[in-house]
Amino acid sequence: MVKRYLSDKNLNRVIRDFSFLIKLINESHGEYDFSIRDDYFNLYYKGNSMAKVSFLNGDNYLISIHKKFFEKTSAEDPKFYLTKKQNKDYWNVELSNKEIHPFLQKKHLNEFASRIKEIHYGEEIVFEQAIITDNLNNPEIIIIDRQITDSGLQRKRMDLLALKRVENLKYTFLILEVKLGNNPELKGKVATQLNTYITHIQNHFQTYKESYENQYRQKVKLGLFSPPFSKNIEIVPPVDGLIVVGGYSGIAVKSIKELEAKHPSLNLKHFKYAL
């Protein structure tokens, strides 16, 4: 089941060894993102997973990065790590805590980011990233996680999970399914997806509550959430969902009408770019 937070030991290691990275993320205004997983974390750039960082014994780490982002960059120089091994399309790089900053220095991150920019990614990732970026530092709607799954979802993934303030320090879960207006899933499939996710969290509410209350507290300790965010929150029922649609109004309007006719209680927001 879901466990999206770090052990106390590994949280302290991140505070000790990755303060430079937290600073870079906070100064990037949303271009970089730190996503906590099951006792490891992912570094995202503009919605794309740049690197997975896992904790090894002692003070060592394992960084997994796609070969397209890593090969023939300055970071590939052996002076920046202990060992590297290829696993299918990824390089697994082992390094000590002393090598973390040199390996993830800004020059190398810029090279990885440049590689990501060269690869064509779907418009929905760009739209999803814009939603995250434009809701930074908003204690009313906190986008707490992205690409959420667990063993019970059988490889299905929620796009975004937000926390919506309802009273003082109390928040409810808000699942966001993000679709462009020309996505054929808008005609009906997206409603089924969203209802599946809502029911899943409702059925496992206590587990999700504990996981994301922990993750929230850890992001505060890491400095990813700062005032006006409080140190602790309480997540309470109910679980809500929202379909967020972007652009392509000529196609989207028809699909949205069909969707709302089939699912009249559905919550939906359509962003339009008309001048």
C-alpha cells in the first residue's frame, strides 16, 4: 500500500547532504521538483523525472538516471562517483555523500535538463507542470504529489494529488486528473478513472492520511514548504476529485458536454487560451 515518506534516518540524511539541492529547487520557481517516494526521492525537471535517488548503507547513495540524460555529459567523468552500472535504459551511479554535490552541481543539472528539453514530451506533461508551478506557495491548495500509485492500483497512476484547506489546519484530499481538450478520454473514460481513484483512497483512507501527513511534515522540515505553511496539518474526509482540462476549446466543448451529461455530479475546470 502507499508509503510516500522517508524514514527519520533518511530524512536527516537529506537535510545533511542535499541542502544545496533544496535551495536550487526553491529558487527554480517550479522548474525543479522534489518528490518523496517510498524511502527514496525523485528529482523532476519540468514534469519529467530526471533522477531517482536511493539510500545505501553508510553514507552512500545510488542515483538512477536515464542514459539519454546522462551519457556524454560532464557528470559521466568517473571522478564524480564510485561506480556506475547499466540497467537496461538507466545508469545506476553509486557515490558517497562527499560526491553528491559535485555530481549534482548546477552545471551537470543544466546538462541533464538540456537533454530533457531535446526529447519530445507530450503537451499534457507541460500543462500538468504549469498547474503545479502556478500553485506553488499556496496554503489553500497544496499539490502534494504527482504520479501516485500503489500495489492496489495495478499500475494505474493518479496525475496529481492535492490537499484542499477546509478549516484552519484541516485539509481534504483532492485528486486532479489532467487532460488536454483534444484527449479522447474526455468523452467518458476520465470519469471512470477519477471515480476509481476516489473510491480507492476512500477505502484506504487511514493509510493515505498517515502517508501524506508524514510527507507534508517532512517537506516542511526540508524547507520545501515555508511560512505561511504550518508545521503540521490534519487530513480529513471526504475525498474529492477534479478534472482539469486545457485548451482545444473547439474539440473540448463537445467532449465536456458529453461527459457532464453522463456524469452530472462531476467537478471539472476548463482552462482556455482565448485572447
